[in-house]
Amino acid sequence: MIIRKTAALLTGMTLISLSGCVAAPVDTTFTTTEPVINSYEIVETSLSAPESTTTQTETATVPEKVKTMVLKINGTEVPVIWENNDSVEDLMSFAENGLSIKMSMYGGFEQVGPIGQSITSNDEQTTTSSGDIVLYSGDQIVIFYGTNTWAYTRLGKVDLSEEELTELLSNGDVTITLTISHS
């Protein structure tokens, strides 16, 4: 009987000590902004084509052709960066039908030629450099292969080296042509 009392006592003490180890109830509620999908939900999908379809057509835009003024010196086309001003706009209107200008050497640093009529000018005191194309006195074009200081209206700049320009412009009078290219 002592064994039974001891066993009962040990069992009771074990239960008492284990009862202190029982976890507190856990709050199983939680908040989320994500939808909760239970494993028992069934999502149906359809692999068939939709009953109606919409056809979308795209409209292609055709780019406008850009007008570019082309300069040739004695038949050789040269790259030019033209100014964006009224004088160049006036010159472009003459170039629409092709404009040919006989140029004369002057001062050992420029070629000068008459346009044939006056165009818009906005003369400013300017020191030119090789490649500069300017309007002089409202009715003459000057292309420099050297430098000079005077009141001019800037028209553009030939994008060649000083050596290349000197070769084109310093060996006598030249003829320039201005035309319009539509690209």
C-alpha cells in the first residue's frame, strides 16, 4: 500500500508541476491587407476564348519631310550647320528653285558674292572664323576661310577644317549653289 500511496503522491506532484507548464491561451486572430485563401476554396478558370473580341488598329504617323539647305562650292557639297533665324528662312525660299552665286576672293580670307536682292538682316559686330557664313549689307553672302571683324548677320558654319576650307576657297573665284533637299 505504501507503494500505491507513493505512486499516487508522485503522480499528483507531477500533475501539479505540469499544470504550471501549460501554455497560456494564444490569440489566433490577425489583421492583414492581403486576402486569405483557404485551402478548401476552388477557383474555376476557363481555357476557352472570350465570347467577343475587340480588334484594335494602330494608326501609323508618316513623318514630315524635313527641308535642309544644301551648299555646294564649285560642285562639291559641304556640310553646313545653319542658323535658325529669319535671314536663313529668306535664303531657303530662294534656294527652293536653286540659287547660284558667283563669289570673288577678297582680302585673302573670304569669298563674297551677291544674292541678287536684300533679305532680312540683324547685323551685329562679329569676329568671324574659318567656316563662318554670314550676310553682309543685307544682300551678299560671305564665306570665311580666315578671320575678320565687322557687322554681319550669322547664317551658318561650314563644318570642315580650316585646311579643307582654305583648299576650296583660296585658289581663285568660286561659284556656290544653294538648293533644298527634302528628306
